[in-house]
Amino acid sequence: MCTLRVAMAQVNVTVGDLKGNAEKIVQYVNEAREFHSDVVVFPELAITGYPPEDLLMKSHFIQDNLDMMNYVRERSNDITVIVGFVDLLDGTRNAAAIIHDGNLVDVYHKIHLPNYGVFDEKRYFKSGKSCPVYVVNGIKVGINICEDIWYPDGPILFQSKAGAEVIININGSPYHQGKPRLRKQMLTERAVDNEVFVVYVNLVGGQDELIFDGNSMILDPRGNVLSEGEYFHEDLVVTDLNIRPLRESVTEDSGIVIPDLARGNQTNAIHISHYVCKPNKPSIPEKLIREKDGLEEIYDALVLGTHDYVTKTGFQGVLVAMSGGIDSSLVAVIASDALGPENVLGVSMPSRFSSEGSILDAQELTKNIGMELHTLSIEDIFSTSLEILDPIFQGTEWGVAEENIQARIRGNLIMSISNKFGLMVLTTGNKSEMSVGYATIYGDMAGGFAVIKDVPKTLVYQLAKYRNSLGSTPVIPPAILSKPPSAELKANQTDQDNLPEYDILDSILKAYIEEDVSYEELIQRGFNPGTVKKVIALVEANEYKRRQSPPGIRISQRNFGRDRRMPIANAYRSF
Amino acid sequence: MCTLRVAMAQVNVTVGDLKGNAEKIVQYVNEAREFHSDVVVFPELAITGYPPEDLLMKSHFIQDNLDMMNYVRERSNDITVIVGFVDLLDGTRNAAAIIHDGNLVDVYHKIHLPNYGVFDEKRYFKSGKSCPVYVVNGIKVGINICEDIWYPDGPILFQSKAGAEVIININGSPYHQGKPRLRKQMLTERAVDNEVFVVYVNLVGGQDELIFDGNSMILDPRGNVLSEGEYFHEDLVVTDLNIRPLRESVTEDSGIVIPDLARGNQTNAIHISHYVCKPNKPSIPEKLIREKDGLEEIYDALVLGTHDYVTKTGFQGVLVAMSGGIDSSLVAVIASDALGPENVLGVSMPSRFSSEGSILDAQELTKNIGMELHTLSIEDIFSTSLEILDPIFQGTEWGVAEENIQARIRGNLIMSISNKFGLMVLTTGNKSEMSVGYATIYGDMAGGFAVIKDVPKTLVYQLAKYRNSLGSTPVIPPAILSKPPSAELKANQTDQDNLPEYDILDSILKAYIEEDVSYEELIQRGFNPGTVKKVIALVEANEYKRRQSPPGIRISQRNFGRDRRMPIANAYRSF
């Protein structure tokens, strides 16, 4: 029996922090070496962070990244390191460095470049053309990158046909709801179909609107998960792959030829390390992770996304405008879980329309969380504003203008506290509101990060209940969960004055936005034509608002942001 | 001698307005027919408008576009029509319909799909693989689309080698400063190198941040411009191409074979119309357009962009916050030129820090333009806001928080007027400010469209002087041009308290943002290291503000928007 000891270094790097990322990588290389690992594997573009976007237009950025890859190489003695970086070879390449004992043995270039959804890789990269097999510790290993492994007839097929016993696939695979399970299913198929071990190493962390959920894993050729990395946390997972019982007698010098994918050339396997079976390795326990249920998975993604956006942009604390409603309550709890309650400051800004209940609910919530709450009445500023506008507004009826003034006074007050004390404002709008524009631009939409921007209202309730279920007493007061949602911008207002019931609204929105279903098909699915027309009209008319909204965490298969690029001046309606 | 009468229909269509666009196309087909044109040519994706972006993800949108292409086809009797649409053939294609006498003769699929800068065509389209030659009126014609013609070894080479005498190239070619000249130069080379007539038909109009400048043109095989369309306006240009003197004796039945680009197949030319030389055509004068000088070109682009964004999003009038400064003055004049002074409402919102001069300058300017001006003092709201915040702010020093409160009160007031009367707020920030974040988010950045977002401060002055030179008396009062720029958010403030002189700042910004020059190279170019560091740090730190800014007109080769996609959480600095 021959063993390959593989360390999966599931790191949380920061886009653009080349030096910091390289130092973190070296630290993990050292740790993997202490475990007597043969190979340590890092995620896609670990040196630059993912996605670096238009930083890739800067030639000095690419040069600095090359310097940092060399910095890692120089510190990689006595181990094999696979690490993602940007290569320059007849164009810019999304690449994996194969480093052994301080030498750059080879570089793999990503072949399948995703250019859909949130991805723009054809904007930046040229596609690779070959997928060799390397001999590491006497074992044949194929390396490829992220999207490559989603194609059954991609590099994995060539590499396994050429004798690869282990496929190492490095990733920056963005999270959406249910993605971890989908990914495990796909990887199981690949391992079984190609009769190989699959080492899947994923990035972890938040980057602007994207979450990378980690959960790196190793599958054996029967599709069993041998070992896994944590969800949503950095991790180093060391695993012994016992190769020989599965595929006998492939020797180092078998002379097997490896196809060079595009050119049709045949090359010999590239020998990386010539010793077989390092002695005296203490054995390593396998690590398996409990699958998260749907709500836990989403909640944890929101906590990680909030933590990483706030800290990676250089903030320590945040501000949340607490209305006493479900949205701001959930955001405050998420922020507190992400940053600690001492780093979350609530601001209650009641108006003449705020109910006593709302004010008290906000107070109770913040007390439960253990966070501070300031209260600032907007009444004086509001009445002064109406006086100032009276010469222009006289003779008109109270309407949206007057409602929005209140929301924008709140936006002004909370932003001034943000400016004064260097705290980031988290906005509290949910996906249902963002879809139909039920929010005040420069008012409640004012802030640096929109935590639940991709969470529909119905899911907001579920997540609140899930979070309440974690403690012995509910952190979010039950009154907040049970009262009808209201913007409280005029007397006796509820959301349902203007919008359909949220369960209907969310069903229409999911079909229209995430599945691109037409008006006709929505009617066929049984929705009321008038309601559907109204919802579609609202979605399209509010693109300008979404374009000026802060980024928020993507948890769906189509978020507002990188994923959905709609024109603002757009006369198309499907009805 | 044989003549091909070509009508270039340089139309201004609206993205998504499929029915409206089709009707406009039919109207131009009819007009071209009245001129006895053999062929009428429309721009790239004329049916859908360009760019339709993620509307292309909706299968019903593509179906509706096909229906509208057929609507045009059915109304195209007795003429050949070349029109851009979205085809479905083994994927989505950026296509040109070749319609003759009511029949769809063939469809050309764009081969070179741009996926850089403002373009994302690989997100949407599959690339075409063949570039046939058609025989129209006895003359051999090759058709291709936009980016295709920028490649000397692209379709034009194959088509001209296969005997094409005329190349028709349909475009949605976005404007930037100097682009018309650059484009003419390239087209001259193509015509001369391939010894062909080039019929270049461009879109005209504004679409979100993009301007299409028109200036369609026909070049003869010696590279002379025979005929041109207007800049920045819709136009129909009918021109006789006198082919035979240039290339003798190519008969319809010469049996020439046309290469099928990718497959290496050989096909016969596709015969479209079999009559030769329509009789009794009255002759048509040629149309040549004076080249615009740099400032005129940019100014006209800004006027078109403002007009089209406002009207295509369904607004009739706009609001401009008039500070008495150069930026808001220029924006008000542009808006007035675009929409008429009766559709531009100014709002002066002086504070305790507004100079008497600023208030009077704004009044004089609006009087010169002939637009209305409301004046609302922000003092009472400001002092009330400071009182409300006093419990939180006490013991702190006056600073950015207090400055920004004023700008956000103005944002609130002008947005409330916008909400009340249905007028779009135009913001007045220039590119220099957008670059370094010298603007208040939700304050002066609040609005629907940022007219001069891509115009550096130094160019703002030049454009103001240019506009003043058009009348017998200057529309923008000279005092506005001569006083030092100031945000007037505290006593005795000028922009240069915080920023380098604008000529230095703009030079650094152009190099850093538009040319991706590094810190090191900027130092080598002679800029002060401290200044460069400060500017780079400001640019990078303010990405979050730009991401929440309204769209604005692109006039440079790299604007803030589609053109520059930077991460917000980004630790990279090149120093």
C-alpha cells in the first residue's frame, strides 16, 4: 500500500492583499509540513483573492502576484504545494502553480472559463490547452481548476484516462442556497465515473456580494467522502489517501503517455517527487462534517458575509436603524453574531407614525442581544422640512414625497453618526422590497452593506424563527414576528396596502427574477393577472433604485448585482 | 456601369421597445423604398436596442424579438433589408437578417464577440462560423457585424477574397472622445486594403451610460468617404454606389465559391436579387458631414445622453441643485439644451456657508438660460438636525459628519420635489470628484442621472467656455468660471484644501484610472510621491461610493460603470 498525505488548506484570503495572502499561505504550508503532508493544496487564485475583477487590468498587479507566488515557492521546501495564482503566458491565465521542494515544477492553466451568472472570466483570462498528469510520491495526480470539473468530458476525463489516480481540483466556488449538496453530488459522480480520488479544495470567506462556503472534501473512487473541511470557516484538513489497494501496480516508470488536450500531442507524465511512501507518519483521523440544514446554512452564510465585508473594508463596528420590524431585527442579530454585540450600535428614529409597540420591540430586542441603542426623534426635523417645502408643495396632497422625507431624514441621521464615529451602516431591506422598490432610496437604502438584500420576506421570517430556536429564550421578541409588516411612514400603513401578500409576492418574484418566467407562464401557473402585471411593472420600474443600492450577500441563484445585469432604460414588458 | 443604391438607416431605438423599434424600422424601410433604394441597412440589434443585457436571459424576450423581425420582414416587399436582431440557432446569436422582398434569405451571425471594456457579448452570444457573400442587384455583397470589421483578418478578408465588392457592416458602436475619427481611420484602411466599398451603419442615441454617435458612412475602395450620416442624430442617408468602373465583369453567374469560415467548406454565393440596375432612379446627392472639434463632439454627446436617458426612462423634466458652481451650471445648460429650459427646474439651497456670490451667480445663470429657480434655505433643518444629534455628538469636533449633513438635507429636499412632481434629479458631480470621493453619498450624489460623471474638472471648464462661445453673450456668468471651486460645507472652504490642483489631479487620475499606470510609473512621470499616494488611496477607498452613484454618460475610454469593475473589499495598493 502506498499513501499520499494531502492537506487541504481552506483559507480565507482578501482580494488584493497579495502580501497578506502569501504570508497566510506560507503559514499553512508550514502547518501542513508539520503534519508530514506530501501535498498541500490551496484554493483558486489564493494569491490574489477571488474574484480580483479589474485589478487584473493592471499589469503591476499581475507582476506583484507573480512575486508573491515566488515568495511562497521559496518557502515550500520539502513539500509539494498546489496554489492558485495569475500566470502570464501569452495572455493572462487563471493558474495553479505546482511547486515541489522550492521549485516551480509546472503551471496548470484553467481550461473552462465561466462567463455567466456572477462570472466574467472570459473578460480576463485566456483558456488553457493542456492537462498533464504529475507523479507525486509515486502516485499519478491530475490537477485542474474549479469550472473544469463541472464538465464530465473536461480535464478529469483525459487525466484519469492517462492514469491519474488522484484529481486535485482547486476552487473559488461561490455559495448559493443548496450549492454544497449540489456540489457534493457532482463530485461523487466524477469520482465514481473516473475511478479516482477527488480532492476538492474550496475558498472560504466573503468577498463583496459573494460568499465562499468552504466545505472542501476528499472523495474516494467509490464516491465516499473521506474527509471534509468546515462550512464557512477556515480549515486545514489532512488526510491519508491509500491508493494502492484500489489501483495496483502503476509504477513511476510505467512510461504512460498523457494527452495534451488541445494540441493532440502526447507527453510523458511529469515526475514531481521520486520517493515513495514517506516513513514514520503518525496516522491522521478522518474529519467529517455534519451537513447543515437549509436555514442553518443560509444563516451562517449571512453571518460570514457580514463579518467579512465589514472587516475586509476596514470597519470594526456597524450601525443598524432599528424600526422594531422583522427586517432590522434580523439584521441586528446577524450583525451581532458576526461582530459581537459590542460592535453593533442600534439607532431608533421614531416619527409621529411610529407605534409605541415598534419602539418598545426595538428596545427589547437590543436588550436581548446586549447591544446599545440610541433614540433620536425625527419629528422636529420632519416638521421643519415640511415648512421649508410648503411654498413649493402647497395645494398638493400628502403622498410618497412626504413619506420618503421621513426615511431620508433617518438616512441622514444614521449616516452622520457613521461619519462621526467610523461605523458602517447596515441596511435592512429584504429581496422582496428590493424587487418591487418598496424602499426609500437615500433613506432606508442608505448604507454600506445590505445584509438581507437577497433574502425574500418569507425567508426573513423563517430565519428569524430559526435564530430564535437556537437559544432557550427567543432573541427576537415574538411580537416582532407576529405583527403585520409596516413601513410606518403614514398613519395605519401596512405593506399589504401596496403589495400582495408576501407568500404570493415571493412566489411570483422567484419565478420572474430567478427563473425568467414570462407573464403568460405566470398566469398559467395560476397567479392573478392583475397582480402579476403589477409586480412585473414594479420590478422593471425599480431597476434604477437597485443600481444605487449597496451590495449585499448573495444566497440565491440570481441576486441583484453581478448576477442580473438589466438595462435601466428598458421598455420591455412581457405583458 | 451598375449602381447599388444603399440607404443607411441610422435609427435611435430603445432597448426593449420591440414593437416601437420594429415600427420605426418599417417606417424607414418605406422611406428608403420611396428613394428607390436597392438595400436599406439598419444597425446591430436594431430590433431589441443595444445592449439588451440580461433581457437576453428571457426566452420570451428572444421570441418576441423574432416575432418583430418577422413583422419587419412581412413589410419589406420590393427592397432588400439588412437588420440586426437576436437569432436562435443552436444558441443565442447576435445576428443580421438578410431580407429580400418579404423573404428571409439568410441570417449572418456575428463572429467576433467583444467581451472587454463595456462589452459582455460572450455572456450572451455564441459566435458565428460563416461569412457568405450575397449577390444583390448583380453586385457581390458581404455582410458582417460591428467588432467583426475591427479585425483585418476577420470576415472582410474572406468576403473580399471571395469577390465581395461591397461590405455592409452594422454597428452598435459606443462613443468615446475621439472615437469617430479613430473609426473612420480604421474603415479607410479596411476599404483600401480589401478594395471594397464599406457601408458602415451605426446606431445613434443614448442607452444608460452609453452613447451611440451615429456618423454612419460609406467609403469607396480608395478610402474616400462618399456619404455620411449625422453625428448624434437620427438620419437616413441614400447613396448610389457605382460599382462597375472599379471592378469589371464580375457577373452574377461567375460561379465563384465562398469559403465557410470555420468549417472550411466552400459554398456558392447566395443570390438575393436577380435584376440588374433598376431603371428610372432620380439621382441622389451625396452627403458629407463636417467633423466636429473635440469639445463640440463631447458637448453634443452629453446633450444626447441626457435627452435620451431622461426621455427613455419616461421623464419629461429634470431638477438640478444649483450651487452657483461650475459643475451645476454646466449640467443645467446641458439639460436645457437637451430638454428645453422649460423642462429644467433649478433649486438653490443655500446654507450658512453659501457665499452671496454663489447665490447670485446661480440666479444669473438660470435667468440666462430662461429656466425657473426655487430657493430653499437649509439652515433651519440643519440647526434642528445638529440639536437632535447633540446628545450623541457632544464633545466631538466639527468635521465631515456635519459637512455631509448639509449635503444630505439638500439631497432630501430635492428628492422630495422629485417625488412630488415626477421630475428626475440630475446630479452634478464630475469625474475628478467621483474618482477621489469628493462628494457626499445620498447628498449631492442623490439623483437619477449623473450628466458629467465621466468629465474631469479641467474638461468641465473647457466645455463651459465652449458653450459660452456659442452665443453672443456667455450663458454661464464669467464669475462662475473664475472663482475657486468650493463645496461650501464649512467656512472659507475650497476644493484645494483637500485636493491637489485640478490640472495635476486630472493628469494623475487619467493615468491611474484610464491607463492603469502604477504608483512607480507615476513617480517616474514626475508627480510628487505624496500626492500620488494620496490620490491612489482616495480612488481605492471610494469605490463603495461610486457603486451607489447614478449612471452617467460615458465619454472616456474608461468610465466608472460597465468599463471599470473593481472590487469594493480590495486591499491592493500599488505603493
